[in-house]
Amino acid sequence: MSATNGSLDYITVILPSIFGIICFLGIVGNCIVIYTITKKTKCRAKQTVADIFIFNLAIVDLLFLLGMPFLIHQLMGNGSWCFGAAMCTVITALDSNSQTVSTYILTVMTLDRYLATVHPIRFNHVRTPCVAGAAVAVVWLLSLLSITPVLMYSGLMPLPGDLVACALLLPNPASDVYWFTLYQFVLAFALPLVVICVVFFKILQHISTAVAPLPPRRLRLRTKKVTRMAVAICLAFFVCWAPYYILQLVHLGIHQPSPAFSYAYNIAISMGYANSCITPFLYIILSETFKRQFIVAIQPAHKDFRVNPSTTDGSESLHLGLDRQQQSQSSRALLQEGAQENRDSH
């Protein structure tokens, strides 16, 4: 009886609480990233190639996390779904699309790091914000095409007690589940992982054997920092999602999952969602440029004030003047940083 209660508490209390924490922190973190990059653009600092990739990853993660409350509600309702068939399709498609878009953007980001490190001059005309934006648009289109089966077959499945669940209702489950699992594994995980590993291997190989004249020290340091951040983001993504995809493959050979497998599967799902929470904090930890941009973004924009001797004393006037001076200096630093990044990207 106690084991049953423990299992029920895990499904209805512990797991939803974990998902809730991940959802809250992830939404806050990704909103910070989106706000910082948007504010930087409004300050007339040019967007860099890295900005475009990071901004779109934050959008994807945010959309992914916005679907979590529906999952939490379903868990607390013992698997029942009460939001209708249309919302079932939307949330399921959003979940699948976000996973695929993330891996594809990371793959394109890795290719950009390859060009920046191995061919910093030869492909100057390719590494531009316009090309990066076009690449991201293609990634979104390819991802939407890849989730066509999800759009076609997601729907409501009857449960005991006049309840329904949101599920993928494949025409022939006996064989379709097998092929769909392999399809997702290869397209959204294995293939991007192979490409990213090969590209980073090429980058490391180039760094260890380079004999050509080195670029300026400032450019080398900036390229190294951005590449380190890209490696950390990719590593975090694949470490967080690997258990989920591995257990998906293992599940193909299990007819009746044990409680231990179910626990492990739920933990794997939690790790996948946690990745969308971790990524924005990696930017904050690893990127000094992002930290500076965020500090400038959250500073209030002070308007010019006229000091009225009859109502305002000199100390307040001096305080406002210092605030405006600090704001002006921070804004200039941000603009200079953005201009330098843009020059380095070329």
C-alpha cells in the first residue's frame, strides 16, 4: 500500500513539481536572453551571426517550455487530457518541432564555428547576419516538414471512465511505432550528433595543426570564446537528450515496462526539458559580452531633467547626472562591443 502511495505521490506531486521548477526557471532565463538581444538591437548595435542563432534557440526553448503546463496538468490528472483535440495537436507538434529545430540550429551554429575557425577570411561573404537568418528560416521549414506525421496522427485516445488522453494514434501501431521511433532518433538526434562531432573534430584538428599566419590576438580570443560556448551548448543538449532517445529505442523491445523503467523514462523526459532551462544560463556564465549587454539592457533609460532650485537640492541633481553618465558610458561600450563583433565576424 505504501509503495502504491509512493508511486502516486511521485506521479502527481514530485514529478509535476520538478517540471514546474524547470518551466519557471527556463521561461525566466529565455525571456532574459530574448529581451537582452532585442534591447541590443534597439540600441542600434548590429546583430551578429551568434546573436541570430542564440535568439532563435531562446525562442525555440521558450515555445518548448510553454507547453510544459499542459504536460504537468496531464500528469496530475493521471494521464487525462481536457484541452480538446486541436490543442492536443498543437502541443504535440510544438513539442516535436522544438526538439528538431534545436538540433538543426545547433548543427548550423557548429558549421558557422567551423567557417570562423578554419576559414576566417575565405568565407567572409557567407558568415553574415542575412545568411544566418536565411539558414535559420530553412531550418524552421525543414523541421515543420519533418513533423508531418505528428500533425497527421496526434489526437485523443479513450481512457477508462469517459476520459481521454492526448497521444500519437498511428494507423498500424505494431509496426509504425518502431519506424516512427527510428525516424525521430535518426532525424532529430543521431544525424545532427554525427555532423556536429565531425565538425568539431575538424576544428580541433585544424587548431592543433595550423601553420598559417595567425589572426590578431583579439580575434583569436573572441573566436575561442564563442567556439567554447557553442561546444558547451551542444554538449549540454546531447547529454540532456541522450537518455530520452536511448530509452525510446530500448522501449521498442519491452512489451510491459517495469516501474523502474517508467521512473527512468520520466527522469529522461525531465532532463530533456531541463536542457531548455540550462541553455540561457550557459550564455550568462560563459559569455562576458552577453553579461555586459544584459547589464545595459536592464538599466532604466533616464530622461533629461531640468533642476529647479526651489524643489530639488544639489545632491539629487548630482545623482541624476551620474546615472545619465553611467548609462551613456554603458551604451557606448555596448555599441563598441557590437561593432567590434561585427568586424570580427567579417
